[in-house]
Amino acid sequence: MTERITKSMAKNIYYGGGTFALMIFIALTFDTVHQIPKRSNQQNMTESVVAGKKLWEKNDCVGCHTIVGEGAYYAPELMNVFQRRGASDEATFKAYMQGWMAAQPLSAPNRRKMPQFHLTPAEVDHLSDFLIWTSKVNANDWPPTIEG
Amino acid sequence: MKYTSQAVAKPYFIFALILLAGEILFGLLMGIQYIWGDFLFPLIPFNVLRMVHTNLLIVLLLFGFMGATYYLVPEETETELWSPKLAIITFWVFAAAGVATILGYLFVPYAELTELTFNNLLPTMGREFLEQPLPTKVGIVIVVLSYLLNVTMTVIKGRKTVITTVLLTGLLGLAVFFLFAFYVPDNLIMDKFFWWFTVHLWVEATWELILGAILAFVLIKVTGVDREHIDKWLYLIIAMTMVSGILGTGHHFFYMGAPEYWLWIGSISSAVEPLPFLLMILFAFTMARDRKIKHDNEMALTWAKGTAVMGFIGAGVWGFFHTLAPVNMFTHGTQLTAAHGHLSFYGAYVMIIFTMISYAMPILRGRPHGNCKKAQKVELASFWIMNIGMVGLTLALSAAGIVQILDQRVGTELIGFMESQESIAGIYMIRAGFGVLVFAGLLTYFYSFFVKEEPQQA
């Protein structure tokens, strides 16, 4: 097969094909950037949600957990933790989070450990708001089950 | 060594190998913590081990690429490097910044590190693989720019070849796409969308150009095949890389909040992504078959062929397993991703650096015909030990991923993440065992550097 392809043909496929793919990619990027605010309900992104995202980053939560399926695989997926641990009720979830974060690290021997991050109750609420907001993103019906 | 300035490659190679040892060591520690959660806790929590593990990998690959470039560019351009001094300064700046960053991860709690390094001025930290403090990120930009400047100036004053053009395009892409590491929108989904511009477009586009260029260079040297012929193959490989890899970014946009059309675009494009790697296999084996010379350094060719094969299996085959959207619905965010990540980074990128070091290091050490037969035998053993270790590790992680999917995502009697992980503990032990084998292979590889020439027969 390769005998019939000359060097200049191969070169043209590289430049032509590469440029073509890049153009489509850029066009779709513009469209995606346009659609993400709606799909993620950006209007509900309160100051508390943004503060929660900053805490999420500051404590490198993604170093153990996945969120929206991305991150480390050492600890549970958190996109749907609101449904799983809070039964989709904000008050229940926030109360659960306050208790859970305060109890870390659990003393169960040899269970994987979550460090104690010394967050204030207000900060834990920000984190909860961030996770609640994330749980409502339209991610094409992912995760497939409540277990994440 | 034809040009004295090629010698600047040597510290880059040595440091890359030291970092690789560190990377694997931290991988082993993680492997143990996966089994015994109390191991090293709270001294080094898992996220810190992982940060060190993945960041060392990225940095060692950059060191490897830089060393490879500084070695091959003078020979390709037939002129001395524009500024060997700048290359050495860059080395020390990058090495110091890298070591300081790792020490920061290990000895300062991450939240404190964000405060100490002005993350509040421009928050960029706490995102997977891009955990580096702001000064380190700025340092990476400076280092990459100085590297790009050095290579560009050398290419401008010397002979232009297809290899240098492809290499430069790859390096330029590497520099440009890293800039997205500084863009962190408040909207998590937007943030993730652009995060992939650095992560995916490095690994599955621009780095593949660098890989192709290095592979082509080594194959010319060790097979003596006509450059025209090699160039054609190189163009074909990178053409397929660009056509599939750029839109292949879409396979990360299936289930993270991006629009539905990515399900189709990502699936179709990334189904083509194994093709450039398949071409690499054909390339390496055809060139080896049609070789005009028989180079005494047989290991360099072995590594080159190995890179093509392992890159194809790790990046191509293991990537394809979970790249179609309906499959990815179940595999997204499981150990299968980790399995693919391990074998692709090793097969494509760590091995191309072994290829280059195996070819260039003996020459840099005054052995133009390669290491002695005995040393090459040891190196061949290390080649197999590391490959078997990595394949075993990948199979174990794949099995873990499949069990995880069956436990948490398929059927009606589902169990939770922690319970599922406990059921996988045995597989994680096997994984750790193969990890030890990889490390043993690396130590064998190191030992091959110190095997002495056999005394000449009278």
C-alpha cells in the first residue's frame, strides 16, 4: 500500500488533513463554549458554588476522588454523591456533609483514609453547594447508576 | 559524536532516568496504599503520592524530549547548537524548579502550598496533572520557551529536514497548549473542557509528533535506510495522528457536560487513533527488514521496535477498548482508564526515551559502536522485565476495572465504591507485584550502564 503513496502525497495529507481537523475542532469549540452555560445551569452558580470549587481545588480533592468521571480512582465518584448520600434533598445532604467532614479520618483499620481538612462549617456548606450544583449538570445521563 | 554541543543532552538523559526511578517508587507506594489504607497515612496521603507520581512522569518526559532534541538537532541540521550554554542553564533551572516542587508537595500540606505560592492571584492549582504551583507553571513556560528558542535558532542556521520540521511543530504545539493550564474558569465544566486542551492535545497530538521525529531519527541511524523513504513514513504517521488525534479530544467530552455531538465525533475520530501507532509498527519493522547497515548497537533498534509495538498496544488497543461512547458510559472513571494510561505512557513515551538514550548514551560516553555485547545482554534482559511488568500491571488494572463496572454499574444488585474496592484487593496485590517487577527491570537497566567491556582477546 505504501509504495503507491509518495512523500509529497503524505506531506499533503498531513498539512491538509491536520488543518481541516483543526478547523472543525475550533468551530465545535465555539459552539461548545456557547452551550456549556445552559447545560451546566450557570445561572445557579452562586458565590457559594464558586467558593466550593475553589475549596475543591485548594485541597486537591481530585487527587483521590473522581468528579464527572475525571480524577483519581482511589475514592468514590462525587458527581452524584448528592443523590447517593443526600437523597437529593439539600438539607439532608448538607447535614450529612457536616458530619462526614468532621469525622475524618475514620478510625476503621486499613480502610482508605480521607485526611482531616479543618474546614469551617461555612466552608463545608460551600463544598456541598458546589457538589449539588455539579450533580445537576447535563452529562448525557452519566453516571449510569447511583453508585457512581 | 559529530558535534560537541550534542554533549548537553547527557545531563538531561541522566536526570530523566533518575526521575523515572522516583516515579516508579512513588507508584509502588501508591500500589501498597491501595491495599493497606493505613500505609504512610497521615504522613503522605494518597493524593500527595499521586501528585508526585504523575508530575514526575510529566517532568521526566519533558527532560527526555529535551535531551533527545539537543542530541538529534545538531546532527540533523549539520551545525552546532545555537547556544549550548542556554541549554545547560535551562537544565539547571528546570531541575531545581522540579525538585523544589516535589519537595513542596511532600513537606507542605497542599492547602498551605496554594497560599504560599500566590495561587489566590491566579488560581491554577488543584487540577489533575496540573497541580503545580504558579511559580512552577511560569517556570515551565520559561524553560519551554528557552528550549524552543534554542532549537529554532539552530534549525534556522542549519540544514532543514523533515525530522526537524516535525519536531519543531510538535514543540510549538507543546508550548501553545500548555498555556491553557493558566485558564481556569469558575464553571467546573468549562474548566474541564479547556483542561483537556493541555492534557489531551499534549499526549495525543503534539507529543506524538515529537515521538515520530525521534523514532525516525533513530531508525535512520541504526538501519541506514534512505531518508526519503523514512520521511514519507513519518509524514504518513503524523498525518494520521493529526486527523484522528485533534478531533479525538472528543472522547473526553462524552460525559462531562459537553454537547451530544461529541459522542459521535469523539467515537469516530478516536476509532482511527490506533492507526498512527499501527503505522509505527509497520514503519519500524519495515525499516529493520530493509536495513542497509547492521549497527553494533542492536539494543537501540530493539527499543525502537518495542516502542512501536507497546505504543500500539497501550495507546491504540487499550485506548480503543473504551473509546466508543456506549462503552465509555460504563468505563468512564474506572481503573480501565488507569490501565490504558499506564501502558500508553510507558509504551509510547517512556520507551521512546529509552530508545533515544540507548542509541545516544553510548556515543556520548565514547562508544560509537554501542555498549559491549555483555552490557547489551543485560539491557535486553531489562527490556523484557520492564515490558512484562508493565503488561502484567495493565492486565491487573483492566481486571480491576471490569470488576468495578460489574459491581457498581451493571445489573440490579449493585454495591458501593468502597465495598467494590475491597472485593478487588487481591487484584491490587497482583498489580503491586508487577509494579515491583517493573522497578526490578529499571534497576537492571541501570546496572547495564556499569557493565565493563570484556578484556580484549590477544
